[in-house]
Amino acid sequence: MPTKYVLKRMARIHCARGPKRCKTCKDYAKEKKIALLDTDPDDQGLIARPMIEIEFEGETIHVPFDVLAYFESFEEAKIYAEKKNLAVTIIKEED
């Protein structure tokens, strides 16, 4: 299994409807934040979760995630992760 915790710059998540059908999601999509993601959330049965694409052992896989927190910068997120004793991987943005 890949690293459990991931840092990724992304728009905040509000609901499943997305920015095309939800005003709050549309407002959130205008500004990206640094998200601390748990890519191995506790199994809660048949619960819908967003998916993220990550690379594991040279292969691209899709895993569900939970957002644990949002930050303004990677530095702020790294400090938080260190205080919580979390090993994190940073997902770089594609150009």
C-alpha cells in the first residue's frame, strides 16, 4: 500500500454535485489549497468517497480518500504533519 497520508494542492471539496451544479463548490474551485489526504480511510461499509490517482510501485492506481485538513502552504502542512507524527508524500502538480 502507498503512503497513507498525502499532501496535494487542490480545490476544497464541498459536495458530490461539484462546481457545475453547486454554488459553494463553484466558489471553492476558484482557489486551490493544500489538502492533507488520508488515502487509506477506515472501512465504513458502502460509503461514497472521492478518488485520487496516485503512483504505487511504478503503476497508477485509484484510491479513495478523506480530507483531514486544508492549509495555505506546503510548509504549514508539513509542520502540522510533523506535530501529528504523520509520514506524508507530496503529490506534485502536473504542468
